[in-house]
Amino acid sequence: MPDDVLLFFHEAMLEHDSGAGHPERPDRLRAICEKLKHSPIPKVRWVEPHPAARELIERVHQPAYVDQLEAFRGRSAALDADTTVSPGSIPAAYLAAGAAIEAVSAVGTGPVKRAFALVRPPGHHAEADRAMGFCLFNNVAVAAAHARAALGCQRILIVDWDVHHGNGTQHIFWDRQDVMLFSTHRYPFYPGTGGVDEVGTAQGAGFTVNVPLPEGVGDGEYQAIFRELLVPIADDFAPDLILVSAGFDAHRQDPLGGMAVTEDGFASLCATVCDLADRCAQGRLALVLEGGYDLTALADSVHACVNVLSGWRPEPPSPGHGAAPIIEQVRDAHKRYWPL
């Protein structure tokens, strides 16, 4: 399998300005790009994406909501207590969604099997009908919908390891069995969703897997969760495409997360997902950037994951036992659906 990795980035995404002192700031992408360019990884190619077409965004967002955001094009405004737009925000949001679409298109149709959409604004909190939690369009949901509609993918797995629960992604696919969400997140925490009993409804029952975690969980516990829950569920689900909502705010240095993951821990999670993609999905894997607010931790963690995408494999972390109670709770909630 070719081991080139495509990185999707456009400088216009730096024009999204959330305001002075806001943690979701342009320096996040600048730090990532500087790290990747100053410490280059072989066989990595940079690609400049195009804005998503409106009709592709409307696969997951209501037209009235897209109209609402369009009304803010070229303006500054507060959409909620955490989410703001500036004159460059709406073009940046279309580029972020476009980068996610092009990443899944690349791994879904071409010889390249690994891609990372380095985007902002992030997306996983965006609901079908409203902005939320720094997010305007739900980039990973738009990408998954495109893969289903245009690339022939039948079963898509979204792994969300951001420290915050991806409420928007969960609700968009809540009653569907063609898109599975597996989410690890601190709980109770913003946005308040993501309890272990939130499993989906109707045909989607069992296809939302939430792993809510207490404060302070680190590398070993996350790896145990992936090994004991994600791997057997994904093997049984047998996705033909894997997407990652790749937030890095569970890093121990992050000012918002309160968790204890390291860049090596994220590399190990990425390696587990790569192995799943190779086994289940013909290697097809795309990461889409979400949170992460300490610049050094974010840049180092992204660099480590891109290194994994290119073929490097880290040493696994020492086993962690602190997540055993929640692993058992998730097993109890999902044993009727999956071989746990």
C-alpha cells in the first residue's frame, strides 16, 4: 500500500478570528504547520483544498441554518457565548468542510490511504441547525455524508478522541446504522452530552458508543479503552472507511481539558486506528482536526500522528487500569449489540 500522507491546509483558514483571548485562534494552525515544516516527515504532501459546495454541506445542515451563516459573511458577530465570527470566518468554514471532503475523497478513491485535514474552525459540536462550541459546520459529518453519497462507502466509523463530546456528530447520525460514532471524552463536562446510556435510537441503536471519562485519565487508560472496546466493536462493524475527529485537548498540557494524555499517547491511539483501517477498511483513514489549545502540545501531537500515518509505530504505553469501571459500563450498555 502506498504510504504517502496528504495534509489539507489553506491559509485562508487563518482569517477566522474568534477574538482577543479566545482559545480557538489562528496560532493553532500556524504552530502545527511550523512544526511539520521544520521537522518534515517523509512522503508527506501538502494539498490546498477548495471550499465545499453548499449542497454538500446541506447533506447534514439545514438550509435555513446555512442561510443564517451566509448572512454573517464579511461581518463580525457572536453566535453564542463561545462561538463568534469575523469577516473571514464563513469562507474559512467552507474551506474547512471542503478540506474534510477532499481528504475522504483522496483516501476513498485514490492510491493514497491516509490524509489529515488541518482545519479551523473545528466542527464536531455544530448541530444540524446551529453553531456551537467554536464550531460552524460539522466538518467530519459533512465528510462522512459525502463518503456515503458519492464514494460508495456503506459503513463509516467516526472515532472522536477530543476531550469534549461531539454532540453535533452524535445527533446528526443518531438514528442511523451506516455511520457509527465511537467517542472518548471527559464527563460530566462541556457540552453535557455523551453519557454511556446514549446509544442511538431506532435503526441506529448501538451505533453510538460513548465512553465518558473522569478527569485526569492518561495514555494507558485510553489505550485500554481502544483495545478492549473500540477494536472488537470496529472489527464486528467492519467499516469501509474510518474518520477521526482528532482533537488534542485531552493532552496533559492543555488549558481546557484536565486530562493527562501525552503526544506519545495520541500516537498510540492513531496507530490503533491505522491498524483497524488496514484490517477493516482497505487502509482508508482520514483525520479531521478538532480541538487542542496548548500550542506546543497541539503541534507535537499532530506531528506524532502524522508520523504514525506515514508508517512509524510507537511503543505502546504501560497498561492503565483506571478506566476499568467505565469499560465495564460500556460493555453492559452495548453487549446486546456487539461481541463484548
